[in-house]
Amino acid sequence: MSTKIAAEVNKRRTFAVVAHPDAGKTTLTEKLLLFGGAIQVAGAVKSNKIKKSTTSDFMEIEKQRGISVATSVMGFEYRDRQINILDTPGHKDFAEDTYRTLTAVDSVIVVIDVAKGVEEQTERLVEVCRMRDTPVMVFINKLDRVGKDGMDLLDEIEEKLKLNVCPLSWPVGMGPDFKGVYNIYEKQLNLFAPGTKYGDLTALEDLDDPVLDKLVGEDYAEELREEANMVMEVYPDFDREAYLKGQLSPVFFGSAVNNFGVKELLDCFVEVAPTPTGFHTEERDIEPLEPKFTGFVFKIHANMDPRHRDRIAFMRVCSGVFERNTNYLHVRKNKKMKFSNPTTFMASKKEVVEQAYPGDIVGLYDSGNFKIGDGLTEGETLHFKGIPSFSPELFRYIENANPMKSKQLAKGIDQLMDEGVAQIFTKTSNNRKIIGTVGQLQFDVLQYRLEHEYGASCRYEPVQLHKACWIEAEEEEQLKEFLRKKAQFIAKDKEGRYVYLAESKWMLSTAQQDYPKIKFHFKSDF
Ligand code: GDP
């Protein structure tokens, strides 16, 4: 069996495409699926971004997505590899959802708009990758438009994303004068030919090859020689080991909408990207080739159709083989569970799966048993690490607006927090509940869903808070003193851990200075 697992693991590449909204994530994903033959026509992948940022827009999209959850994971085969692309929400208010998805992938492709360069959301997403040493590949998109100079962009990526880069291709011209890209390692020129499947490839002896002048004109040929030589001098050669450790990021240039430069990216990706990697648990590290099955839930998708209340828990298989109708241990609940309809996702269709291997994502129908981070095993007690909640930035008191429905409200809040819609903190001084989010829209979604799915109604009240951070001290006494002195500003999170609610930046830094022995954590997995 273990050779079978090894063969399956070697085939798999599980990754996410991330980007600041509008950089071209959806377009690139769709082109990758087209290459894999997973879809036949452009336009088949729906953008999940919310243009107007209103609740009803969002709910509409969620309803559609809830029904066709296939868009959450898109699998396809390409050159004998099984590629799993995990979709991430396009809206920044749901960044936490993306962070959690990043815990379930082995690598990431970052899309950057050549004109806009490194944008805010890209910085945060890559920061999460760096925290986990996730290998990152960069695709600089929209070369058919006038944008920033290639060298400047690489500087920007190194500076803002703190990635060491290694360009594997280099653009010739841009915007209306975009001629194509030169593949530095293959010594190939790919001429920009919009509308063709692969562009127009020409092998060159080297950069001095006079064919280059004929193809792109003397001026552009000269410019390419100068720039490519400089790039080769300044930047390190590609080193797969360094890439796999998250220390070196290959960079490609292209135009996703024109399908240009995408094949180079994909071909390189399937060659070098990591196969399913290991995972950390509190008890021990898990290796993918272990014979026994382990997996964890990283995302829960509610079914918004009130007639079918089932949710889908997305589980990443970490080791061994997951099998249908087999008893597994739900570690947190210490309960045996088996699944009769586990689902996998192949681009536009989903199907019941008999067996799944490390790197695969399986959808488990769930009536409220799972929460994010839950582990499944063949019996071993393992608690998965590294599925952080981030310290939220927006806060409101949540109050019951219909006393007749307090049970429903409590249940709704409980389940929706497990799903990761927002975070809840209960003040220890007066038991008032505070909802914390990273985006405004999350408050509205929570209220909407409490009403529509649980028949409960809530009301928000303002609370002046700057940050909530988890606190820890080496000695019990120190913690006790802090809790006593700051009693008004202490809450517990859903797991019962102490949280300090800082009213302002100043209050936080004063607390940090006054209590050097207290550790203030800005994410939950410390
Ligand atoms: P996402 O928000 O990152 O998923 O971005 P989309 O894939 O939806 O793309 C945003 C916009 O950029 C759409 O209008 C795309 O058609 C456009 N776009 C994507 N790739 C390119 C490209 O290579 N060149 C140009 N000019 N536009 C592009």
C-alpha cells in the first residue's frame, strides 16, 4: 500500500492562486484549467469577487457558491499530475478565509498586476506564506498593458514581499509594444501572438543570435540583451531546494487574458512545485507517506438553502488513504465518524470519492460536528497546529434583539464562529459579547445568516477597541496580576483563552511596557 501512496503523493500538486483583487487571479485560474482540459471554454470559472460590497450581493454569490461548491477546489490532470487548485475569496473582508486556505496548500502562485505592482492584499497574503515557509511562484500579469519597469518590479517584490526572486523569463517591451517573453533558461523566445494557444516559440542559440533582431527589431533585441544579461548577473540561478524551502521565488511574465506566458508557468510549476508536504501537530509531525490516514478541516462552507441545512467541511488529507464508509476518529469530539458521501471536486463537477490521498481535498457533509482545525485520524489523538485566527481589527458588542429567540441566537453564534465567520470574545467582567472581524462586511453577513438560517436576530452596539490580543505569562502570578489590574479589558475567546482588549494603540504599548513578562500574541496559534 505504501508504494501506492507514494505514487499518488508524487502525482499531486496542491496549491492556491492568490492576488490583490483585479490582478487576474480568476483569469489565470481559468487558463490553467483550460490547459488541463478541465474546462472547455473561457468564462466557465466564475469570479467570486463582490463588486458592490453589499450584503445582498455577497449572500447572492454565497448562495450560488453554496450550491455549486465545486468552485472551492478545482482539480485537473496535466502531464500525469493531479493538480488541485484551492479557490480563495476575492474580497478583502474575507481575508481570514484565505489565510486558512493557505494552511491546506503546499505552494502558492501570486499574481501581480504589472501596472499596479505589489498591492496591500498581496503583502498580507505573502506574509502568511512566509510565516509558514510556503514556496511561492510569482506571475506578473497584464504585460499587454503599459506598466512598471521589470527591474523596478523585482525590487518592489523583494522589498515589500520580502521574497528573494529569480526571474525565469523576461519581457520584451510592454503595452502596445509587447513583443513577448524570453525564457532565460530554455533560451527560447515566445513571441506574443494574441489568440493563439501557446504564442509563437523560437529557440535561440543565445541572446546574441541575430534571429532575435529579426523577430523583435534591433532596438528591442538590444534592450533585451542588456536587461536579460543584467538579470542573469544580479539574480541567483534557480535552485529548487531554495524554492521548496520558501527562500527563492521564480518569477514569470505574461498576460493571462491572452493566455500568454501561462503555459511556461504551468510547465515549470508541475516540474518543480512541491508534492504534498508534512504537517505539524501538537503531538508530533505527520509525514504524507505514513500508512495511516490523517486529515484536518480548514474550511466550512454553509449551504445557504434553508431546506438543506448541511454544511460542507473541507478536509485536507495529510497522510495515508482516506476511504469512504470507514470509521475515523473525530479527535476533538472523541467520536467515531464515517462518511458515506465524501466528495471530491474536478473543476466543474463534483463526485463521490472512494479513496483520497495526501494533497487531496475532500468535502464532508456535516450537520454541525466540525469546526475549523478539527482533525480526523484512524484513532491517534493528534491536534493540528497552524490554523491561526488573526487578531481582529473591527469590534462591536452583539446583543439579542429578540428575547424569544435567545436559544437560536446562541446556537447560531456558536456554529457560525466554528465556521470562521467572525470571532467572539466574552468580557470576563460582565459577560458581554464582542464580535471581532477583519472586515465590515462580516458583521452584516453574520447578522443576515443568524436571521435567515437560525431565525434569530441580533443588534450591534459600538465598542471602542483597537486590538484584541491573546495573553500568556510564564508564571501564574504574573498573569493573575495582569487580569486583576486590567479586569475591565479582559475577555475570553471561544476556547476559553484569555484575551486583552486594548482600547488604543497607546494602551497596548503601555501594557506591553508595564508588563514585560506578559506575552501579547496577535495570532491565536502561539
Ligand atoms: P481577480 O480579481 O484577481 O480574480 O481578477 P480577474 O481575473 O477577474 O481580472 C480582473 C480584470 O483584469 C478582468 O477584467 C480581466 O479581464 C482583466 N485581465 C486579466 N488578465 C489580464 C491581462 O493579461 N491583460 C489585461 N489587459 N487584462 C487582464
